[in-house]
Amino acid sequence: MGRCLLEEIQPQINRMDTDGRDGIHVMETERIIGCAFAVLNALGHGYHEKPYEEAIVVDFRHHGISFDQQARYPILYRDSKVGEYIPDLIVFGKVVVDAKTIDRITDHEVGRMLNYLRVTGLHLWINP
């Protein structure tokens, strides 16, 4: 999985707080990141994204965390469907969780995630 250092992701989380609230979904975020660290500590680095996603699902079930996996969201242009976004996980009905095996989060990923937040209508994205 990608690096999950709070110092690295906090600026992106703050920029993605689209409605100006401080501390958006703090308790939920802590639980999600805790599961992500447990998975990363157990599996280590080097796998493709899907095993990490599936392992996080196992941990979410173990901890009673509600989630939807691979939910579908239409991408619309002038009221016509022009594509589809399928996030890895929507957790607590509030947070997009997308497992990425990247070294760092770049402006390109931030731009994509802002679009994904717009499509889902949610306000927080986490790349564990």
C-alpha cells in the first residue's frame, strides 16, 4: 500500500475538506487508519492494490465497521451518463477509501480524488 504517514496525507485531507469544517469525521477516520495500519503491518509492502483492499474489508468486518465495496456512481455531463466511478470502499457512508500502491500522493491523485468526492457527494477521501 502507499505510504500512510499522517504528516504526508494531512495536507491533502485538509484541502479535500470541501465545506470548511475542521475535524471532519475524526473518529471514523481514526478507525479506518487503524485498520489500514494493521493490514500494512501484517502484509507488508509489495502487493498489488486488491489484496490490501480485501484485507481492509476483513478488518472492517472484524471491527464492525460499516462499508460498501465497489459501489457504482455515474459520471454525468449535461444530464447524460458519460462514465462511471467505482471506489474501492465507502466507509461509514461518509468516507471514500481507495487503496493505492503508490510511493506518494501527487497533485494528479489529489485532482482525481477531488473529482471522485464531487461524484459521490462525500467530503473525505483516504488513501491508506
